[in-house]
Amino acid sequence: MKSIVVLISGSGSNLQAIIDACSSGFIPGKVSAVISNKANAYGLVRANEAGISTQVLSHKSYASRDKYDLALTDAIDQHKPDLVILAGFMRILTPAFVQHFSGRLLNIHPSLLPKYQGLATHQRAIDAGDSEHGCSVHFVTEQLDGGPVILQAKVPVFADDDAQSLAERVHEQEHRIYPLVVRWFCQNRLQQHADQAWLDGNVLAANGYANDEDED
């Protein structure tokens, strides 16, 4: 059973999807701890209800980003994780942090990367007149939202969409593909080699999209 630490800042809906997938046995791993930089993050409630250890480590208590990330690294390492998951953790990570967890640090981003790195992705897709949008799971590197993409899922953009309705459609796909990627990692099928993601010994295409067959 792989040990997983999840970092959050908000509601923790992706955290819940991963907790549920671990509980059902879909993911051969266990969420050992949930750490948040915000004390009011609802994801902490989800973790407590699941009997998972929680910790609040506020970035406001540290004089610099470097000092915060060093403390965060120490807090994570106490749980000896095989995998660290960013699930709505709204912090730009320092190179030292990323390097420490290189190859075992995942994130999900609400766009079809490399499109729309950063924030406000749903509104940016609408403003650009895109016909499709989606989400991407990727390994984290020092480049913001620029690590090797593992899996993506597409959703249509409708003429009457606003950012909220589009976000809800994307969230449904996030909750489907993030547990799947975590499953692959915990099965020792997924690795990062340099700037590439490998699954079952093969390099993954940057635009690999999820379908029903991928859930095996």
C-alpha cells in the first residue's frame, strides 16, 4: 500500500474522490495525511470524517516562500509518502520543494495544457471562443503548470456557458481522471523520467485523453 499525502487549500472535492477510490480499493494506497495552508479549508473536514491525519501550516506564519516550503517539506516527510498530491493547493512551489519530491509529485490543472496555465482558466476558454475545454493531470516540475502531462479529459463548451457551469463540467472529469492516475502510480506503472511521463514502459503522448477503456 502506497502512502499518499494530499495538499489542499479549499473544498477538497478531488481529495474526496481520491479518499473514496482508496476506500474502495481502486487505488492500492492510503491517504496518510492532508495538509492545508488554510485553516478554514473544507477539505480538512472531509479528511477528519475519513479518519485521516490533518495539519494546518499557514504560509502567513513564515517570512518567505522558501522558509514556508522548507517547513512544508518537513511536515510531509514525517509521513514518509510515496506520492504527494496537489489537490487545489493554491501555492506556487519553490524549486527546492519540487526537486525534493521530483517524480512523486502530481497536480491536476483545469485546462487542456499547455493551454491556459495559471488562473481563471474557465473564463479564458470562454473568452477565447473555444469549443472544448478540460483538465490535465501532470507531474510537477519547476515550470508552473508545465510538467509532463499524464492524462487529460475534454468537455464541450456550450454557447450559454459561464465560468461556473463550465467549471462544474470540468470538475466531473477531474474526479474521474485524478484517481485513475493515482492508481497507475500506486501500481508502479507510472513514472517520470526527465521531462516525460511513462506508463507501462512507454512514453505518454502529451495529449493523451481519457476514455472508458483507460480505467482498467
